[in-house]
Amino acid sequence: MPLIKDQIMPALLKIYEDMTSLSEAMNMMNNLPENLFESHTIITFLSSLSKIIKSLITNALSSSIDLINTLVLIFITIILLFYMLYDWPSIIRSINSLIPISYRDVVKNYFIQIDSLISAYLRGQVSVCLIMTIFYSIGLKILNMNYWLLTGLISGIMTFIPYIGSFSCTMLALLIAISQFDTLFMYLAVLSLFIIGQAVEGMVITPLLIGKKVKLHPIWIIIGMTICASQIGFLGILFSIPITAISCVFIKAVVNSYINSEFYNKSKCN
């Protein structure tokens, strides 16, 4: 924790200094006397350039605020999820008392399956985040990049968000690399690190730690993510895998009910 704290403060100071320098440069540009240049074309160009820089800074600040809001939402969601899981047995008992006695065994079996799926998903996701945090931190340390531990920690945690998290962290690492290095090789090295990390995470780590335990085919994951994102939004993307897994439990129950039905067995006999 002290090492992370030591990297957070310099990072915030660096952002503040960069923003201050850009603001001072724009003020100096706006305060230049018009008679400094003989050509009005140069003045027009500098004015347009100043407007573009202002627009870029505004967009960057807006994106930073959106990113902070997203991180806060993730943090609050994790806390709510923790308390919900902490009280999960009492929630199950309360719901179980409301179920008709003749259906309790069936419903209890469904809840057991759902509970095991959610537990397997959370354990697997935490393991994936931890492994990716170690991977990115070591890789960025080898590349001697500033804020390597902080960037690696954020990148590992953001692995929890499919696709969007990995893309955002790649952009963050590239921005830090551009501000620190001045060679194309280092930019490509940082980009390659995240591409390799995402490939290994998507094709090896996640299938081993989550896919086999949750028992979801990649096609169902993609379909579930698409539907959840369109209907629920950001939270749908965040919890698309457990929602899809829970839906599959009920779909399998419907299919099994149909297979064991009198209609199906009569058709089979005929």
C-alpha cells in the first residue's frame, strides 16, 4: 500500500502540472499582439489551433470525469455485492419460507445451482484480476515505466469489465508511455504487453478459471453480453456472465421439464 500511495500522488501532480502548462500556453497564445505577425493567415491558424487545443482539453477532462464516475460506480457495486453475498444465507431462508412446500425441493435445487455458479464466477474473476495485476505490473516494471504498480493494479482490476476494461487500460498505459518515452519501440512494447496479456487472459486464464467452472459456451457469453448491454447498459456488461449463467439454469430446467413431460414421451413412443 505505501508503494501504491507513493505512485498515486506523483501521478495526480503530473496531471495537474500538464494541465497548468497547457492552460498557460493557451493564455500566452491568446495574448499575443496581432501586429507580431504580418500575415493574417498565421494569426488565423494560431487562433484555430488554440480552439482545437481547448476542445481537446475539455474532452480529456470530460473523459476523466466519466472514468472517475465509472470507477466509483464499480467500487459501490462491489461493496453492495459484498454485503449481498454476506447476507446471502438469510436471503435464501427468507425466500424459502415464501415458497409453497410442495415446490421447495425443486426451487431449492435451482438456488443451489445459482449459488454455486455465482460463487465459482466470483472466485474465478478475483483470481483472474490478481493474475493480470501481477502480469501487467511485472511487465511495466521491466519496461521501466512510471507508475508501473498503479497502472498494473488498475489494469488488473479493470479486467473485471469485459472488453471495455482492457481497452481503457491499454489506452491509459499508452498515454503514460507517450508522456515518458520518445521512441516508437517503447510505444510498441507497451502495446504488445497489453495485447499479449489480453490474449492470454481471454484464451487461457479466463476459460480455465471461469469458463470451465461456470460451464458456459463462448457463444452464450457473447449473446448474453449483447442482450445485457442493450437492456441494462453498463451494469449489464459488468454482470453479463453471471446473468447468462443464471438464465441457462432456468433454460435447462425448462428443457428437462419438456423432456420429462408426457407430451414428449408419447411422441417418442409413437
